[in-house]
Amino acid sequence: MALKGFPDWRCFTFVMQPRYYLLVPAALAALLVSCTSTPASSNPGNAASPTVATVGNGPEKSLQKWMTADAVRQIMGEPAEIKPMQTTVGKAEVWVYHRTGNSTIQQVQVGTRSTNVTSVGADGMAHLAQTVEEPVFAQQIEIVEETVSLLLFEGKLIEQKTTSQKRLEYK
């Protein structure tokens, strides 16, 4: 029997079916995640604006979203290159910075060479005993080169991207 203005309880029987019990925890988890995440602030005047990125260990770690171009220059210095971007809504640029990060040096084997081993016989004469392969070592220097790209729109910092590349040199 249904109450006036309320649907019949039988239309909600799908909740009782076992396969739907698995959906309830997943839906609750999704709801909790969406409630706990905070959206990025789009208010340029917000003093507590989030950092653009937390990668790298250089000065770019202290950059904040919506910083002015002058503030970025005070932290990062002059960019190595400025790439203007075509937009229909305003002036956009990508500022590119290059730097060499930490380098590590270690001794590594780079090859072998044949060496003759001689011995002195009972007669006091040197005799060729055998040929052996001995290791050849060099210093391996691992150099990390980083590129920091900053997207500025209308003189404000919008986005940051840091990429790194490793290369090896031998001396």
C-alpha cells in the first residue's frame, strides 16, 4: 500500500539486489573525494594562491600562480628565450630557462685491453707466461640538464613545466 504523494516502495527494490551493494561504497568514495578536493583559485588577487608546481629544487619552487612578470623575473632572472604565442583573447608568452642540475662522477669500466704477463725463469731470463685482459677505467660524469617553461598570459604566470634530461660524458 502506497501513501498518498509517495511512490510505492516496490520501485526501490533495485537497492536490495546484491549487485547494487557494490555500487554504494564506490559512489560514497567518489563523493568524499570530490568534497575533500579544493578547486584551483581563479582569483588573481588571492594572497594564498597555490604554487604553480612543486617540481625541481631551484628558484622556480617559490613561484606562485598569478604572479606578475616582474615578480617572476626577480625570482628566476631573465629567460634564455621568450616565445610569443598566437591567441585571439590576449597576449601569451612562454618563458624558457635552461640550467645544469646536479652532476655525479663515478669510476666505471669502459673496456679491456690485452696485456702480456712475463715471468722470470730459473735461468734468470724473462719468459712470456700468458696474455690477460685487464680492465680500463674512466670517469663517468652524469649531467642533468633542466628546462623550465613558464606560461604567462597578460603578464601573469599561469602554468609551469619542468623537464630534465640526463647525458653521460667520459674522461
